[in-house]
Amino acid sequence: MAENRLVQGRYRLLDTIGRGGMGEVWRALDESLGRQVAVKCLKPMGPRHEPGFLRVLRERFRREARVAAALQHRGITVVHDFGEDDGTLFIVMELLSGRNLSQLMDDNRRAPLPVPDVIEIAEQLTAALAYTHEQDIVHRDLKPANIVRTTDGTVKICDFGIARLNHDIGFTARLTGTGVAMGTPHYMSPEQIGAGTVDHRSDLYSLGCVLYEIATGAPPFNQDDAWSVLVGHRDTAPEPPRTQRPDLPEPYQRIMLDLLAKDPDDRPRDADELGKRLADARHRQGTAGTPATDTAATAPTVRMPSWALGITTGSPANSARPPRPARPHRPADVLTDTWTGGHGTQRREASPAAGTALPAPSDDAPDDPHALTALLETSYALGRLGRHFEAHQIAVQVLAGRERTLGPDHPDTLGCRHHLAFNLARLGRLEDCCAMAGEVAGARARVLGPGHPDTLATRYELAYVQGRLGKWAEALRSYQEVAAARTGTLGPAHPDTLAARYEVGISLGRLGRGAEALAVYRDLVAARTRAQGADDPETLRARHGLGVNLGRLGRWTEALAEAREVAAARERALGADHPDTLVSRREIAVALGWLGRWAEALGIHRQVADARERVLGAAHLDALASRSDQAQCLDQLGRPADAAALYRRVAALRQERATGRR
């Protein structure tokens, strides 16, 4: 590939940022959207390579694009596009600002990373692998060079070039051939070396190798030749890492050695179990102040938990106000108002105007209960103003004060921790939010009871964040348990019970269980109609979900009819330009597109785009999405020039929006 080459008329190659066995990676400019991206190109091969070998390489490359594009998680590199240009296959990915773990160690002359960094990286990688394995995907080539730590501390897994879909055995056999081990020798599991059965536990072994290396400065088997390395993985017990790194707490050494077990059955069962062990190790380290080790160990420095890192005076989280003891909690209102942008019955609370002066946080939160309550109210107000870091800072102070005066399990203390946990989501710390919210839910269940409204409120919101992380199986279980508990305490027709059942339907749909989701929505529509009437917004919301899942099942004629009826009802009840009405009208256009009626779809997409632009502004994300839908229709109708012009307009507005934020 040549510098300044334009790939597929869109991606301008700027400079090479990496080379590997399968290709090279370029920093490039996406001229349509005006953003920088990374473009990975399959390296041109000389005539000495057999055509069959080239076909395998190309198939592997296409596979990486398909696998990676299906993954949506904070800890996995985002894939934007895939294609072929003049015989060269390419993948377009997000351009990461940071260094891979191998480079980080090289920068430090191969010295091990600080223990707190090792722990943080282990926790983030485990969360990403848990998500990946839930999608039935095994990476099979996890190594420091494939793991990037960005400048904001996020750890991302890259390069799914030899990832294996567990259910796709035939395709994998064509890729690898019989008895061919794939992977990188220093990080390969014994079963990979023996060309045995490879599953998610092989990734856990590779993770153990990575953690061992960043903790000690070298992988567990670091011989000079590849054969000795492979034999080491297969036959030799690794040297305990604390013999080289005595300040590594014993619980983390135990975890690494268990990950490096020769027999997959002796490793942690899955990444979820590993995550629990890591959380327990952090808790033991933080509460004891010293690790549970022999006397030769050096006590680690107690560090702030990851959710508290980066707290500075500056902007914090538009978070829902936790329940007050004096009034019942409305978890459905919290979610539909704050989390999902206005669908359903909304709780309205007075918010300070943008210029309202708020009390400045003190360096030490006073322990007077009234003062702590006032400070917490300030945190809520700052969150509603979008000043998320300030809100977070104050909530941390209030939590410390309440723990001192009331104890860690007092309902008011737990209410503050609830607020703090979901504030983390507004800071982009979804994994930390999940961990802390799980602790709050457990504490509330212990103190108040598993069926208490406050307990269920935390579990309900925790499920929402699990969904945002792509952990839909966990979210489904949480929503089902909340729905069952509310059915028992509030009754099957209570609005909060119905709200939980709605989220069960959402989760089933996300998991590809469309038929089950359809049944949930049919029952929900009937229940909402009986309780609130056919034209109630919540009834129409349930009908919208029913129509979406008809589409997921390929029943597009029925989906089209349902979308038209819901759109008409929403227009009567809410108005023609209400966001919910426009969402239903877009569903009409989507169904028309799937039925091949692109001209009709184009007209509706244009109407929706015009309405959103009129109400929200031309640069609003929803308006831009609608213009992109309109451009796609133009492409399908054989009008590429018109489509290109519209894409350029969208790109310019996105750039203007980004510039305005800066």
C-alpha cells in the first residue's frame, strides 16, 4: 500500500502505524465523515505463495472483520467498515490513542508494570473476555501486542484474525487444517499446542500468560526457541510470579497460577468466575491493608478503587435521584426518564437553571446529617446540569460522612452509594458501575430484604447498565428476577411490574430470542390495554416492541402493519413530531426497505429527517441518523451521486458538532 492512497474512494492513507504477519495498519482519514481511523490492509503476497494459501489468508481476514464487527463492548476495538479495493482486503477500525502492552513494557525497558496497573488491566480484560465469550467467540491469540491501553486508561482487545466461533466447527476446520495449531507460542494454551479442543478456557490461559508477563517482565516460558516454549506450556509448571515480584499480593499470584493450569478443567470455569475472584482479591487487599501472604512479601500500597480514579474539580453525572425513605421509589420512572431519554411515564423534578449558583464542596464533608443531605442534593443538581465530576466528588464526600456517622449498611448510606454507583455510568465507567451497584443491591437485600422497593430499584438499574455493556444474558436474569419479585409484592398489573416485563422483552430480543420476546410483548400489550387503555403511551410502547420483534423474525408484512397502526395512534395521542411518533414512522420505512419498497421508504425517511431537523436541529444525532437512512435509500435506488452528497452533508454536520463540543 502507498501513502496518500485513497481506499475505496473514501479512506486516505496517511502513514503506517503497524505491521504484522497478516498485513499492515495505516492511520487514515475518512473523507466522508471527516474523522481519523485505522485501516488494516492484507499485505500483498508474492507469486511464491500458492493460491490455496492465499485463499486461506483472505478468508481469515474476512473472518476478522465479521467477528469484530459483531462485538460492541468498551473493551473491544470498534470496527467501522470492511471491503476490498483493487484486490486488497481492508478493515476500518477506530483509531486508538495509546500503546499496546508490549510497547508499554518496551518503553520501560521490559520492567514489570506497577501492581495497581496489573490489577486494573486484569479486571478490564476479564470483563471484555466475559462479553466476548458470551457471544460464543474465542479470541485464540491473546497477547500483549493485541491489547492496547488508551490514554484515558481504557484497555481494549484488538485483532480477532483467528478468533473462533464455537458453533462454527466446519468453518474453523477449513481455516486451520487438521492438526494445525494457531496462536503465538509464548501465549498458547496446552490444548492449542496439541491441536486439541479449544474453548473459552484457552483464552483464560493466554490471559494468564499476559498477566504473568506484565507482572514479572517476561512470559512464563521465555526460552530462546519456539519448541522449548511450547514444551514448557505443555509439560512444565510455571515459576510462581512472586519469586520474581515479591510485592505482588498472594491472591493475584494464585489467580495467575490457576489460569496457567495445564488442564482446562483446573482453570477458572469462565471469565465471570475470574471476575468475581479478582473483585474478592481487590476487596481483601483494600480491607486488610496487607495481602494474605507469607512474611517475605512486601505490603502493597492501598490504592483508591478504580471508580474513584481521576476525580478532580471539574465537570460530573446526570443521575437519577435515589429513593427517599419517606416516599416509595419509582424505578420505572428513573429508567424511562433519565436512562432512556423520555419514553414512558416520566417523573419531573425541578432542575436548577444553567446559571444557578450551587454550594461549593468543602474539602471535608461535615458530619451533620442535615449538611450531608444538603450536599447530596447539590450532587443531584450538578448531575442534572451535566457537571458529572463535581457531582461525583461531592457524593464521595457525602458517602464518607455517612459511613462515619451512620455506618456502611444504613439505608441512607446505601442510598448515597446507589447514587454514586449510577453516577459512574455517566462518567463512562460502566464496569465499575456494575461492580458497585451489585454490592449495593446485595447490601440492600441483606438490610432491607430482597423484595424491598429500594433493593429492586438498584437491581433494575443494574440490569440496564449490564445491557449497555452487552451483557444481555445477565441483564435478562436480573430483569426476570425483578419482574417476579414485583409480581409477588405489587401484583402482575402494577406499572412497575409491567415496566420490568417490558425490559425482559428488550433483553430477549437482544439475545436473538425473538419468538420469546414476541410472546412477552403480546401479553404486555394485553395487560397495558386492560390497565391503561389502547392509546396510552405505555401500551403503544409495548406494541412498538412487538412490531420490532416481528421484524427480527422476518415477518416484515406484519411488522409493517403494526408500525403503521402504532404510528397513527402515537400521532393522535402525542402529536406528529413527538420523538416516539417519529420512531414508529422510521420503523415503517425500515419494514418497507426490507420488503424492497425503497421508493416508499425514501419518502418516509425524508419526512422523519425533516421533522427531527426542525425540532432538534440539523446537527442532532437523531437528525443525522435519519439523513444517513435517507442516503442509504438513495444508494438502493441507484442514485449514488445524491447519496454521496447527502453523506458529505452529514459528515460536515458531524464535524461541526465535534468542533462545537471542543
